[in-house]
Amino acid sequence: IAFNQPTAKTGQEASLEFAITEKDSGKKVTMLEIMHDKPMHMVLVRKDLKHFDHIHPILKDNNWVVPYVFNAAGEYRLWVDFTKNGIQHVVDFDLSVSGKQEAEEQDRVYGLKVNMQAPSKINTGNNVDLDFVVTDATGKAVPITEKFLAANAHLITIDESLQEFNHAHDMNFDNNNVLSFTHLFSKAGRHKAWVQFSVNGKVRTASFDFSVSEGMSSMKSTEKMEHG
């Protein structure tokens, strides 16, 4: 897979374009399997773990293309996630965006609150349960009854070195206000998580910073972090 690097500047539309070819024949790959309602998912984030988005290229002239407008300058990493012949591929690329040096991150929970419940100490080498509790501004539970890209919710976690990338899904469809995931972390250090779900037809994105330590021990107590 090749990334046709655009000239990207804040406030101007850039075409993010990928060409997938078969190694042996050089033939363009134009048929991908539909996974969570899309043939290709792309996650982009600035390298300081700010300015996150989750978008979806489509096939155009035998390449996979998505137009995008960046609202903050800096160095970005893009992860392209697709499945072919039952094999998932995740490939990453870097992109420099010029223009306005800083912009505030948008609040995309739109009036809701999301609490992340996790072990008080998260260690590498263990399966870790991460729960996200969704409420309104008064603390009343907000049940998640809508699907977002064929799941209750999507969770994306990335570490500060940009080497550990994970894209997971809550597939319980239990209509409660708790979004549940399990993940095994392999890299110690600072991580960031983004949980995405839909309420009243609007996609909500909540983000959380946390640390992961080296080790195999587990902790039963939980720590709560709030977004919103």
C-alpha cells in the first residue's frame, strides 16, 4: 500500500489517497471486505496525541481516497485498516501539515459525560477491562441504543511512541449506558484512548489519557476519569 502524499495545509482540503497493489502482479486491489460497514477505516492523530479523527476512504479511480480538512498544523500519523481475503492489514504513514500552529481540540461529546473506569494501575501483559459510563449533564444514565459502524462503540488506543495501535469494538448490544472493552497492553508509558458511539444520530467522541506500567500484576480497585 502506497500513500500519495498531498500538500496539506490547515483550512484547505487535502486528498488523502492510497494505492493498494498485489505484490506479485502489481494489479490494483479494488475489492476489500466490508468490516463494520466500511471497506477501509482510517485513524489520524497528531503525534502529540491530539487532534484525532476516524474517517473512511472510498474507491475512486482504482485508489482509496478521502478528502480531509486539517484544523491544526503539525506532524500526524495515519493508520489505514482494511481486510482482504480474511486477513486484516493495519499500515501507518506520516504526514506534515503546515499552516496555523495551534487550534483548540473540539469537544465532541456534545453535552454528555463519559467516565472511564479502569484498574487504578494498568500493567503490560494483562488483559485489562476498560468500561466507559455514559450519562447526561445531571448524571442520569444515557442508554446506548444506536449502532455506530455496526457496533455499540469503537475504542482506539495509541501509545505516546505511536507504536501500539489498537482498534476494538463493543459488540454487546445490551442497551445499557456502559461501553465495555478488554485490551492487553504491550507498551509501557503514556497512552490515549478515544471511545466513539452514537446518541440521537450524532457520533460522540470522548478521549482519555492514562499511563501503563511494566509488569504482570493486576489491581482490582478502579480509577475513574471523566470526559465531558
